[in-house]
Amino acid sequence: MINKRLLIKHLLAHNDENSFYDKKLKLNIGEKEGKAKFVKHICALANSNPKNNSYIVIGVQDDNNAIIGVDFFDDSKIQNLVNAYISNPPLVAYENIPFPHLPIDKVVGLVTIRPPVDGKLCSFRKNIWKYYGGAVFFRDGSISMPKVFDIEIKDINSKIVHAIESNAQNNIELTLDGVFDFMNVRQDYNPTYKVFKEYFVVCWAGKEKKVNDGIYYSRVDIELINEHVKLFYSALDEVSIVITENEFRITEYVQLGLQPSDTYYPLEEVVITFKDNAHYDIESKLLFTPPQFDRKTLHHLYNNNNILLEKLQKKSPLTPSEEDDLQNISATYLLCYFNDFKEAKEKLETIKPYIKKFDKDIYARYKESMRILRKVKYN
């Protein structure tokens, strides 16, 4: 069992960026250029390491390897993104790894790339940004470069990567330290733990809320102690948790609707399955079905949103009533988009810089709407 925190430390301490390891200050797959560059690096690392894992560490200063962390990244659909743009795609996992010196809302992102089992080359499936469909990339030192198809693939990293992974194995002391740290930090919301298969330790805590006959949780931290892998749900999220002998199941819900009549809709289910061979799987499944509303009402709300956006762009003062409407502008645009108002997605992206300056709570709601949109899009 690999302790991912130790693995990151070994990668940073003993290696500059090379043909099996890359580091980034942050990850930006919300824009076409950032998405294209990320897919390029995945393609290059997979092709350069046909028999071993390769890694990208997110949240590290390039010049001095300082670990500054990034926001929690909950996009479990990275594999869908890779599948959409790469032929013969590798298996890709993104994990959020907490570090003791970082603020509680910051983690280090670890991208693990496992090469295709058939040993075939990865290539771009279609055009994106300035990269053409059919392009093949390899790592040339720390740079991802296009190469010709008949290049000889040499296995030069397997022994090095195996040694790094072996030195990052977990032990009882690290496991107990991880449990105690979690219990101390999350005393605010009744932290608890459960042992699966006499080996895996899962700690979790969350703020409980009862709605009708159901129990939901917000501000949820879930940590797989053995590997220091963290799942996080914010104060805006609401989830249900079901624990069985072999599974830890989280179902996330979103409140959508026309104010003030919001309704709970299941968004995504994440299932952690623990196996007898000291391995586990984390699988996610999108459950979301967009709610449909009266188009006449939506047209009125859409036009009202457009007026608000125009006033923000012109820096015109808002009335108290308009400030109230601004609280729900991102959620309303999202509902319009789900109801086939195609231009609503562009409007939703346009409002970002204006509401970011206007109010942090409104901006938090905006990020929640974009997170839902991203999850649905990659499915």
C-alpha cells in the first residue's frame, strides 16, 4: 500500500522533472488551452513509460519545490476527459493529498498515469487548441514533445519508479498518526473511523442535517488514512453516507429549482470498495437528471439575468431587489442551460469576473454551478 504523501515527498526530493514525473503550480482544464496541455502531458508520460506508472504533482512551486497546495479538485471525470481526446487512453486518477503544514482547505493534487495494458501508443483522437488529431507525444527530459510513430519505445524508468514506490510504503506508525491527526483537526463535527478488511482505515466527519426522513451531511471530510487520500464536500454540498462491510458509499445531492422552492436532486454517487488483496477501487457514477421548468418563466428569468449582467459590465449601481436576484444568477443560468437555452452557458462563463469582485458568497455559488456543469459535461 503506497502512502501518497510519502510518494510525493520522494518525487520532489530526488527528482527534477523528467520522463516519468512532472509538476505544476496549478491545473487549469476549464479553458481550451489548459485542457489541451494537460492531455498532451498525459499522452507524453504514458508513451514514455510503457511499463510503469508516471506522475504529475499539482500545487508545487517550479523553482524551489515549495509545496503551496491547491484548492480541493473534485472532478472525478478526468478519465472521461482523457478518453475523449486520446486514442488508446491510459488509466488516469486524480487524488487530493493533505499535508500537515497546509491550511485545511488546501491539498496537493497527485495525477497517476498507468499506461495502456496492450502497450500501444497513445495519440490525440481529435484536434484541440493547436494540437492535431493523430499527434503522438513523448517526454524529452522535462518537456512533452511530438514524435514520429516509428520511434523505438525504451523502458528506462521501471526500476527507478519501482524503487520510489517501494520507499513510499505505509506502516502502522504512519497509520496511527494519520488517525490521531484527523480526530484532532475535525473535532468540530464528531469525527469517527472504520476499519475495512482488517487493513484499511477510513476517517470521516461532517455536519449532520435532517431533512424529512433522510440524514444528510455537509462540510464532509473523508480520508483514506493508509494512502493519505482525501475526499471533501464543502459547506454548500449535501451528501448521504452508507457504510457496509466492504463499501463506503457517498451520494451527493444538489438543490436546484426556482427560488424559494428548491428540490434535492441526486448528482453523483462515489463508491469506495475494499478488497481482500489489500487493494481498493474508487468509482463514481453520475445520477443527475436535469429538472425541466416552464419555458415562459425561464425566459423571464433569463432576460432578467441578462439585464443584471449588463449592469455589472457597465458598473451601474444595483437596486436592493437586483442584489437579491444576483444571489441566484449562476443557478438560474444553469437551469436555463439545462432547459436548452444554449447561450446560457456562455453567459454563465461571462459573469465570473464580475461576481468574483462583487461578493465572495455569490462567487461560491457560481463555483458550485460550474462544478455541476463540469460533472455533467464530461459524462
